[in-house]
Amino acid sequence: MRSTGRWRWKYGSWSQRPLWRQIAAEIIRRIEGGTYPPGSRVPSTLEVAEEFGVVNATAAKAMRHVREEGYTRGEVGLGTFVVDELPH
């Protein structure tokens, strides 16, 4: 495993997936696991990029996917927050 910031990339089955998908899956895992509970603010795209050691475009794509899956909602000028009712 190679450590990038606080995140540890796993090679093997994960490596077959694009980085943005791996990041999105981790953010969703954190939401479903309660690290980011309903109503809480999730990290900004810049914070995600820094934590995972990727460029902003990759982090933005990951966060867009999380939003499109119904886990987060954006509030102009305030940030992105976990929805009150999780999908599934």
C-alpha cells in the first residue's frame, strides 16, 4: 500500500476502478458508516483533493457522483451537506 495523505490506496480489485470512483466509494462509506452523519457538512472539493492526493478535477468528479447518488446536497455559499434520508 502507498500512503497518500491520510488515505491509503489499495491495489488489487480497487486498482481496476478509476480514482474518482474509489474516492466516491470511500466518501459514501463514511456517510453510511456515520463519520459524516445526516445534516453534517462534508469536505470541500479542495479538502478531498488534498486528503486523497489528487487534482481538483478528480475530487470534483467524485463529489459530483456522491451528490448524483443522492447522498449529499449543496447549499450555495454554505457547502455540501449529507442529506437527511440516505438513499437505498
